[in-house]
Amino acid sequence: MRLVLVTRRGCHLCDQALAHLRALGHEPLLADVDADGHLHDLYDWRVPVVLVNDEVVAEGKITLEQLEKAVGTGAG
């Protein structure tokens, strides 16, 4: 499973999503929406965005329950 968190500096919702993913035992790849023009075009105001195998599984205000359902638990 390829797990990516699209984030930006200073985004408290992004920090929260990362904490939730880590609490579930995952360490996602981090992608800065402001450092990549393509990501910016796709997700600018949608961050945080969680992608599993390049498909959006969660975005915006993300709960632990959403992520547990979308990615499960275990080492990522």
C-alpha cells in the first residue's frame, strides 16, 4: 500500500491527520502541496488529503475513525 499525506506547512488539520495516521501505526510519505504545482492544482484548498495507491480516501477535517476505516492499522 502506498500511503501519502498531502500537507502544507502550518496546517493544523494536516498535523492532526499525521498524528492519526501514526496512531494507527502508519508512517505516510509527506507531499507538500505548495512545493508541487500539480499537487497544488489538484488539492490546494482540500488539504490535508490522504491518498492510498494514488486514490483519495480522506480530506479536510479527518477523523481517526475515517482513517481506521480507510487504511486500517499496522505498519505502513
